[in-house]
Amino acid sequence: MKAAVLFSGGKDSALASILLEPFFEVELVTLDYGHHNTTKTAEKTAEILGFPHRTVLFEREILEEALQMLLSTGYPRDALNYVHRCAVETLAQENEFVADGTKREDRVPMIGQNEVRSLEDRLGAHYIRPLAGYGSKTINLLASNYMEFEMLPSEDYPASDFEVGLRQALEERCGPETVAEIFPTNHMHSRVIRRKGFEHKNQR
Amino acid sequence: MKAAVLFSGGKDSALASILLEPFFEVELVTLDYGHHNTTKTAEKTAEILGFPHRTVLFEREILEEALQMLLSTGYPRDALNYVHRCAVETLAQENEFVADGTKREDRVPMIGQNEVRSLEDRLGAHYIRPLAGYGSKTINLLASNYMEFEMLPSEDYPASDFEVGLRQALEERCGPETVAEIFPTNHMHSRVIRRKGFEHKNQR
């Protein structure tokens, strides 16, 4: 059974993939708005982790819609939720099993319970959140067991994730002041540098 | 790292254990109200699954409190939540990693987000719900890949779970009519009969 995992290059989506690895053929998939080469980080990290990787382009209107949401609401929540939902939908159209790295404590992005069921029923897909039952403390500990990663400020565009991509597109369109108004400052993203202990416990 | 998994003998707690197996030393733990030999099923199933198993006795007052809740509220929800929370607390007092088989769709038992964080901080423990990010459809599919199980009516006391134990104690105290008034009829529990494919995917 193949599972397509939404992948940013950060430690959460990497750990989600590692947790699925003994049970699924994992394929990492990064969605891209279509410019900026934002998927380079994800590609490199996928290679480090040892998983196959693929980039899928969002339809053009999705970035437009997300930028409009950012500008009209003045905060990132709705736009991030929208883009994440589009990404899961896109993958669920061509994969039976779709997963992501959203966590127990995440409020954004978050697909509501009813929406998840509708998506699964409509597309005949299974949506899996391997980290949904793990708190941040546990995730950090497991991530450190299996990976080396570094923390980098969002402003440096360190990951291939939706927030980083939206910041980049918004800056291009409206300048860095608008980005600073809408997105939180001092926000950090993780980037995986190395995988440790390729072997699972009971393979040893 | 050892994880203590709350175990009833049913497919959900069994699948939760299988998902943790590559990453933790799994020990199955069944909590018992102290009479009725309700843990026999769990013991047998643990052996079938190939995990070590242990029974822990609830403190006497917990059953009393739960029975009072059943009788005063007239439905099982609060009592089941109470007993489950006591079980997680009991395990978290002596284990760093505690897990259970609660699922994405479960409303009962369910420990609220704030309570979970308080429990983790207070006891220095990690509470893990391996199935929290999986829907019932996905769980049934994975469970069928890894186990053979049968579905049996609650009235037959088929599992070592909290509901079955409470039904049994309530019947003894107040008779089968009271059980029928408080608990739903036609409620089914699963019981694992056989484990399939002991090997994980990437061990093959």
C-alpha cells in the first residue's frame, strides 16, 4: 500500500513519514505554487531521508485565492488552512492513502472532522495524520532520535512549506512590510540535515 | 524506550501496539477492577500478538465511583471517561510513555487537550494515541492486514475493556435490567484471534 505524504522538508512531515514507513510504501510529495524553486529543500531532504519524492504543481488560482485571503483577513490562518486543504484534496484525487505532518497541538492547518469524512467519502481516500496523537514534547524527542535538524527563521525561506511559499509570493507582490504585517515575526521552521538510525527497533 | 499500552484484547488497542512496535518496546497493560477475571482475554490476546502483558489493579474506590456515576447520570459516558482517565493516570505514574487505542472518531473515552497537557507536565509522561490520526475505515483496513478478529456482543463480556467490566459489575450490583437501561444494546466489541504477517514491510 502506497501512502503519499505531504512533505515540506521539516522535521514534522519527516517524522510522519518515518512512523508510516514500516506499514506503507512512503512517497513524499511537495506541492509548489509554480515559481521560486521552493521545492529544492524538500527534494534534498527526501534524499537524505531515503524516500522517493515528487513535486506537484498547484493550480494557478490557488495561490491567487490564498493571497487574496491573506490581504483581506490580515492574518495567515484562513489562507494556510485553504492551501493545506487544497493540497490534501489534490493528493487524495490520485492516491488512496494521503498523510501529512500535522500534530496534536496544531490549530493551523486543520481540516475539520466533517470535512475530513466528506473528503474521504467523496474521493474514496484515507487521510492519515500520523502525528495527531503525539504532543510536541514527544515529537521533538522522537524526531531527535531519528534525525538531526536545525531551526531557521521563516524570513530565510528555509522549508518548502505553505507558509514559506506564501510569504515569498506575498513579498514579491506587496513588499516585505506587508509580509511583516500579516505573518508573525520570529517564526521558526525546522529543516532536516541528517537521518539517524535507519534501522527500526525490531530489525536490529 | 518502553511504552505501556492500555490493552483490552480488542483490535484497536492491538493495532495501536503494532503501530508503536517498530519505535518502542511495547508492554501491554490491562487494568482490572479486581474481580471477575476480566483480564483473561487480554492475557491470551497479548500472547497471540507476541507482546509482554501485565495486569494492574485499579484502586477499589475507582469502581465504586464509576458505578455511582453510571447510576446517577443514567448513561455510560461520564463513567467511561472517568475510568479511562484513571487508567492513563495510573500508567503515567510509572511509565514515561503511555499509549491507548482511542481513535479519531472516538468521543468516549476522550481526555481533553488541557487535561492531557496537565497530566503530561505533572507526571513527566508522554501520552500517545497512535490511532488518533486514523479514521475507522483506515483502522479496519490496517487491522485486517495485521490481524484476524471477531466481533462479539458486549453482553457476552468478550473483552477486557472498561465498558465490559463496568457492565459486569453493574449487573452484579443491580441486575441485568439496570445494565440494559444504562448501556446501549447491540453494542459490539472486537476480539483478536490471530496475528498475521509478523514481519513489517521493510523487514521483508
